Amino acid sequence: MDNIEKLNEVLKESNDTVFFGGAGVSTESGIPDFRGESGLFSVAFDYPPETVLSHRFFTKRPEVFWEFYFQRMVYTDAKPNQAHLKLAEMEKAGKLSAVITQNIDGLHQAAGSRIVFELHGSIHRNYCMECGKFFPLEYIYKFKNTTRKPVCDECGGIIKPDVVLYQEPLDQILFSNAVKKVEEAEVLMVGGTSLNVYPAAGLLRHFNGDHLILINKSSTRYDANADIVIHGKIGEILSQVDI
């Protein structure tokens, strides 16, 4: 039995699978990852990405932050790929109990997934730092290609995307709920992540279920602990799952 057959067998037998994914889940939708050949960290810019995407930089240079953010973090034409669609299908079939993602693109919801824990936030939520009013992506996107930073239409305050920047903590309630899902899962399927970003990668330490599945283009530090390891593009692999 090859690994794809084993994957199908495990997923069919489980009624409580949790999926935990990273940037590699969305690369097949045309969204670059962080450290790939054409990823975010390979982009020529006046400042390193880690600097621009920090809380300190946002508060000091919001105009530069938004320029970079619109260029490299927001992909309005991206569509769900086979991985997003298969996970939504699994949830609808009662096989998948939750998606936990490090991505901010909203493609899991666009594919039809309903129970999604967005650990790092979402480009589709933005809020005024003064009055707290929320704005959809469509509102802030009209500021792209202008010299203006997005501001609130009520009080004129600076708008911040509801994403977790460097120097900012994760939402602890959200993270605790994600941990609980992992603790209760029969199967934990991890895909499209190198498992190097903490505290999100630490979720695996909370898994006590029957099967750990790792799907990634390259090896991870957890490969030796997994029941099934498949190296490849996650969309192509999950398209072979028969649920």
C-alpha cells in the first residue's frame, strides 16, 4: 500500500480530522510563500520584509507599510485551489472538524469551509485604531496606488489590517480554541508548512490522537514522528483523496 492509499484509508476511517496548514497551501493559487524562490523574502524592497511587517514599523511608517502590504500580501485575483476545495468537501461530508491556518488570504472560506481558525488574521478584516470600526478589503483597497494611507471614514483614524505583525502576539482565545481542537482530534493532517513558525508550529505538541499526517514539498523536523509523510504539492495530493 502506497502513502496515498494509506492517506485515503486513514481519512475514511476518521470522523474527526483537523487540518493545520501554512503558506504552501496557497502557493498553488498563485500566492507566494515566504522563503521560496519567488517568495516574499526574495522581493527587492527598501526595507527587509520582517522590518516592514512589524508593529513598530507600521506605527512609524504606515504609508510605506501599506505600499508593501498591497504589493506583496494582498492577492485579490487568487482563487481556492484543489487543497482548499477538498478540505471544504471533507468538512461538508462530516470528516473534517476544523481548519487551522497560518494564512491570511481567506481562501478556505472562499472554498466553502466554515470552521476556520485564522491564527494570523485575515486581509478581509481591517479596523480603525481610534474608534474600532471594521472595514472590508474593498474599502482599503481603493487606497492602493495612492500616496495616502487608509483612514477611517468616521473619525479619520489610521486603519490597520487585522493580521498579526511581527512583535504582536496571537489572539490567545483563538489559539486556545485551536489547541483544544487539536487535542480532541483523531487525525491531525498538516500541510504546506515547514513547521518553523512559532507558536503556531507548537500545536503539534498537543496532538494525542491516532494518526499524524504530514504533507509538504520538503522535509520537516516532525517527519520522524508522523505516521504518513508525503512530499509534494498539497493540492495535487489532496485531489487524490476520495471522500
